[in-house]
Amino acid sequence: MCFFLAATNEIHKRAHQDAPPLPFRVLQRVHVLLPASVHDIHHESPFARYYCITTGWLNAPLTAVGFFSTVERIITRTTGAIPRQDDIGREAALELAASLGIIREAAPGCLEPVAAKSVKSCATMMGVGPGEPVRAAESRGCRPPRLDVGQAVA
């Protein structure tokens, strides 16, 4: 298992290089290993597709059936984490997640995870401090979630 993890990291690293060593170039050219041209799609806006980094063979079919966006919605609904927040910043990540349907806009200026566990998590997203009542968030437009974590993903 460690070998495959190390190999995947090495293959990913080579997909970022302009001139990888000859054996990698040959295997990339015949699509046995992830070619840079395919991996570059992952680094194009909206940065929400083509996550397979070893061969890339499954990127197109998984994107076509909505696999990656479904997994992101499940993770966000379960944890409240917003995809790409650590890469592009909170505001940009919230805007991107809303445009991709991962989160919804509850009221003007109040973005919340699609199935946040409670109004309290929306209050946290609104910047309501621990001493401020949750009702303050509700008054700003945050609402309780429409879906429970256990419900099926649309």
C-alpha cells in the first residue's frame, strides 16, 4: 500500500513538470500515466473536477455522472467544510460552492451548507460569536436546514 501511495505522489508530481524523465513522458504520451494536459483540467476554474491523479482514466466518466460534485456535497453536508476554502479563501470558496450547488444561499448575504446540522452552524458562518444568541443569526436571515444529514443526495 505504501508503494502505491508513493507511486501516486510521484506520478502526480511528474504531471506538473514541463519535462519529466523520459520513461514518464513515454507513459504519459500513451496515457498509461496521467498526462499533464489531462491533469491541467483539474487546475482550471472552477477547480472542481478531474481529481484522479494516477492515470486519469476515470476523470471524464466520473465527472460525467457527477461523482466528484456529489462527494463534495456529502462531505459539506456531513462536516460543514467548504471545498477549496483553504486554497482560495472563505468568500471565494463560498461563492464557488454556491454556484456549483454545494451550498445554498439562505438569504442575501447568508450562505450556509446545504444541510448544516443546525442554525448554530449557520450562526458560526455568519460570524455570530459564542456569546450572541442563535436567534441573532436567524434575524439576519439564516434558517434551519431543509435536509437532514441522512437524506439522499439529489
